[in-house]
Amino acid sequence: MTVSKNQFYSLENIANWQLKGDEKIKLPILQRSFVWKPNQIETVWDSILRGYPIGAFLLAETTDSTFELLDGQQRSTSISLGFFNPWEENSAKFFDNKNKDYGHIPTVWIDLNPEKVSNTNKYLIRVLTRSHPWGYQAKNNSSTLSVSDRKKALDIFKNAGRNVKYTELKNIDVFPFDANLPIPLVFLLKYIYGNQDASSSKEKLINQIAAIKMNNQKESLYKDFIASNAFDDFIDEISKNLTSYSIPAIVLNSSLLKVANSKEKEDPTLFVRLNSQGTPLNGEELIYSIYKAEFPKSKKLVESISADFIQPSRLLSFVNRLVWSDLNQNNYPNSFSVNQFRDRLNNLDFLKRLEDFISSDSDSIANKVFKKSFDILLSENEIKLPIILVKSLINDYPEIFLFYLNWIYIHYYNIEPESFSEIKKGFFYLTLFTLDKNKLPKEIWGESSKLYFWTFQNLKKLTYSNYLFITMPKISDLQVVYKMVIEKKVRWNEFYPSKEEYLKLFDNALEEKGFDEGEKSEIYKNQWNHLANQLAWNRNVLIYCQRDYFNKNFQEFNSLEVLSDTNRPWDYDHIYPSSWVYQQQNVNPQIRDWHNMNANLRAISLEENRSDGNREDPKLKAESLKASDFFIIDDKEYWTKIENRIYDEQSAMYLMSAFVTRTINFYKEIYFFIVEKSL
């Protein structure tokens, strides 16, 4: 393996790779591929300020004499965020080359005089995100603020004139809540790097702090601390580490990533192991790195096609497999290993087809196929699926989405807008009611040649010949089975239908297929387990049933944008409070079984969730003015009977009736969408 001479980069150099779009160093677009959590960014900056090494970067020369960052993007982006200054116009040219909206890029703050710090960090670094504009807990920076603290933070923001939904707050309008004297880290970095005259620099720093929107009750505290010896000591300590801090980069010659014959048996992941500090790259990411080195001009197109729905590395994996299937008479394409990809780039037919499929033209086949795939799922005819749900389905069920892409590729010019709703329903059906989400697409791959594959009649027919996804039971048959939960007080792990109920539920699907009784029993049991568990635990079910609420409140929220946050702008609120169950004695066993299921949850925006300590009783929740966003009439009547923690059998029966009725209502919503609207 050939390694060029190593290089060293200052923090400012590295920050400018993304802030100024350094033309020599190429990185993926931030919004599409940054996967670190806020506490990881905070840890990187704590390490830097303490003078600790954070590992080397790995660069590779490309064919156009630029460098591709192969390993270290998470660290380089964390550094860039520290230097990002949204209070300064045109401070970043690279972070969002799509619409130049920098208002929701995370900001990094530092507390000048913290009252508390996590056990692992020396400095209190705060990262503010769109879904957490107030930051995380100071003492435990991987934990979110309590509901009451988030409410206090929102009240402070609103008192300062920011009377908008908190996900619409700009990064220049917010500041850390759980901190004493926080300032943007970029202010401190500029103070240190540009410190010529201490007194004038201090005055400038004080003016910068006063100019941003913060809690002005602390303005005098900032002035006093910055004028103190404690501030000078703080600056001296950090400056010693920052002014001489540099990070090495190992530069690989472009020959390393040139197409190599897999028979050489060289491990293509070897270069990643040179840097054990970074986030490990998976096979898709390694292939993507090789692709970017081979076809640098197509990188931007690949990243723009992903449209915030799919990581570019996953998108390229889909493209590779679609092209390979097309070359092989529409046979199922297994995932590529890195060696297989390198080897197939030697196949001139594959290489040419891949280049044609992606190309560097916005009118490429790939662009058309992916755009239509998103347009169908986001179409507003009949029912509008929330953007958040569509993204979740695409990323939770990648093999089914690949099958769907292949169908669109084959039938692109024959797909009419009138069929969008039917396709959307069929896709939703497969994702929810497939027993093996990885195996089914392989089993039915040849079916993608049928233009009318997504019709409910066709899918129902498939359920009788393929037992990897289930036919949808009638609502009345499902109600009969769920009655035993209330009437017989059946525990969740014992909740199985009788043989006769199985036959009704799944429409005698196995009765003339030559299975013996044991085989039929096992298949029916697997199908029932899947159906019951999807209704109980799959949060996509809850999001779908609250789709109007999500479309109204979170239409613009992008769950993949900027960085991997540990939270979202809504809570999954327990209707029957979890504090009445968790670590409590004398809890009804059935209630303990069900209290974390969808039946006891509602998704609610953080602004509306005023349940301090998760203790608001179900009756209050069900009788609130906005209860219609979360409850349906026939389950609401049971919730209104529950005002306190349950100890008696009668109240337990009301609660279990609420759970069961709510579960059936979830199923009704899905059934009416997929089945009745299709008949």
C-alpha cells in the first residue's frame, strides 16, 4: 500500500474545509451523512481544549488532484461546527449548498464558569440542535432535559419574543438552558486566535455576547467574570493547547483506490484501520468512498438525489444493485461486498451502465427513479403520509424499498398519477405485514415485472402462495381474539388465538397446501406474532394513526438532517403514566405488560406536553381541548374513567379495555386505508 507524505492541519484549516468549501479537500454534504450525536461533538471539543489527540484523518488523492476525506468526517464536521458563526453573515459556504439556509445548523457553546460538568469532561461544551435548541443535561450530556426544564426553556425563549414553534426557532435565537455563563464557542476561539490587545478584545467579546439574544438578566455577570482573573486563567489554560494544536492526516496515493482485481486478496478495508479513532465505516460507506475516488464529478449528484431521505452510501448501494439486476435479466441482486464492487468495476458492461444510470446530469435515470419513488409515497391523494413516516419506512425496510425502486425503474413510463395512491398503500402493506423484511424481496423479485403488482387483489393473492407476509384479518375477527385479554385476563406472553380463530384470522390460507398440523400451527403462530407485535410496538403504526397531527405539526421536520440527534420534536407520552408502573409494587400484571405499547402512547409535541414528571392522569388528557388529536371516541370513554393510579380490579378492567379498544382502532385505521379503500 502506498502512502504519501503525512500532512498536519490546524483547527482553522480543518474548519474551513466545510465553512469555506476548500476546493482541495472534498467531503460529503453535511446534511446527508453526519451521524454523530451532540454528546460526541462535545467530547471532541473537550478533548481538543485539553490538548488531547483525537486521531489522524485519512485522505486519498483523486484523479483530479484533489483529496477525498475517507475517514475523519465526523471529527472534521465537529470542528467546523465549533467555528461556525450564524451571527455573522456568510460565515459558511458549504454547510448547506442546497438552499443556503443556515438557520438550523447546530451551534456549539462553552460555559465560561460552569456550576456542573459531566464526570468524563473537564469543560462544559453545549451543542444546540433543531430538536433540542436548549441543549442536553450538563451533568449527563447524553440525557435530554426533563419536561419541566424544557417548558422553562421554551418560556424563556417566548418571553424574549420568539413566539413560534420551537422547531422553527433559528440557531441565532436560542442558548443553552442547563448552563451558567454560556457563550458561542466561536466567540471564544476568535478571542484566542485574534488576541492582540487584551482589554480591547475583552470589550469586543462583551459586546458580542450582549448583541445576541440571550437571557439579559445575566449581562452583568458576564461582564464581571470576563474582567476577572478567573477568566484570564481560563483563557491561558485553553490557549496553551489551542495555539499549537494540529491534527495529522495520512494521505494515500490514488492508486490505492483504483480498481483492483479481488484475486489479489488485498483487504480493501485495511486503510480504515489506520485510524481507530473514527466511526467505523460499513461496507456501503467503503464502496461509496471508492466510488467518489473513481467518479468525483458524480458525487454531488448522488448526494442531491438522496434528498434527505437516504444516506448517499445507501443510495449508491441501491443503484449498484439495480444496475446489476438489469444486467442479469432482472434477477435478485445481493448486496455487494467491497471486493465484489471493486471486481465488478472491471466489468465494462457494468461500469458503462453504472455511469449512464447516475451520470453527472440532473436528468439521469437515477434522478428520475428516485424522484418518482419519493413523489409517490409523499403524494396527497386519498391519504397524506407524514414525511417522517415515509423516511422511517424507507430506512427501516431498505430491501423492500429496493424492490419498489426496481419496479419503478422497470415501469417508469407507464406509471400514472392516478395509481399513486394504490402503490403507496401496497408499499405500506408490505412494510408493516412482512414477516421477514430481508427475505421477502428476494422471494418475490420477479414479480416486479408486473405493472399491477401493488394492487390489493394481487398482494392478497401473493399471501396465499408466499407465507412471508400475511393477509389482513377482518376487523370483527380480530376483535373476537382481543376480547380474551379483557374477559380471560390473558397475559401478553400467553396471548394466542385458538385454532379456529387462526383459520378465521388468516382466511384458511394454509388449509389445502399440504402442510401437516404442526407446520400449519407454526406458520399461523408466526403470522399472529408479527401482526400483534406490529400493532403493539411498531411506532410507525402510531405515527400513521396520528398522521393528521404529524402533518400539521411536523411537516417540515427533517429527521435525517444535520446530525443524528437522540430525540425528535415530539415525545411518546404515556397516557397511563409510566411513573405509576415503573419500579412500583402492586401493579396489575396485565398493565405492566401493556404500559409501554402503542396502546398506551400518544405522540405529542414538546410544546404541548406539559406533563411534569409524567404524572398527569388519563382523564385529564382525554378531556383536554386537543384530545381529538390523540383519541378516538370509543377508546376515550375508557380513559375518562381513570383519574388515579390503579389498585382495584374494576379500574384495571377499564384500563385494559382502553388498551384493547385503542389497539383495534389502530388496526381499523390501517385496514380502512389498505383494504377498504382498495376494494
